[in-house]
Amino acid sequence: MKFKKGDTIVVTIGKDKGRKGKIEKVFPESASIKVAGINVSKRHMKKRDEKNPGGIVDIIKPIDVSKVALVCPACSKPTRIGIIVSKNEKTRVCRKCGKKI
């Protein structure tokens, strides 16, 4: 998985196309990520107790990584991620400007 928590992404496909956000959680087993304010759906919740009053609640659902692109912090453009392997460490690089991410 080339995305990490805290990366800034932009959505390329779907109802939230063009919106930017920071990654909150990464799910490598399903190749999806959770981003604040993106892919929000509504759910009708039944009242449980005083802490959970019920009603219509916004739920942030995971979005597939194939529908997002990383925003490079150096050139601030949506880009793919390249990996350079040197001896014992892997480094992520921007495919457009070539700088480290």
C-alpha cells in the first residue's frame, strides 16, 4: 500500500470528484482508505439510550485507493507514487517532480 495516514489526497472519480482531504485511516487488506468529509453517507439510527439518541447520522465510509491520487507536497499536483529502493530502505517519490514525499 503506497498511501499512509496523514497524506493529502484528491478524489478523481465519483460523487466527490475534485475534493481534497487528509487520510484518517488505511485499510490495506481491502485496499481502501477513510478520508474526513469524503464518501459520507446517512444512516437512520434507532434510539439506544441517553448517549445514543438516534436520528439521522452521517457516517464516513472507506473509499477505494484506485479512485484517489496523492497530492505532492512539493509541487502540489495530483500524482502517482514511485518507490526507490536503496540498500535497506524504501523511499516514496513524486512521479511528476521527482522529489521525496
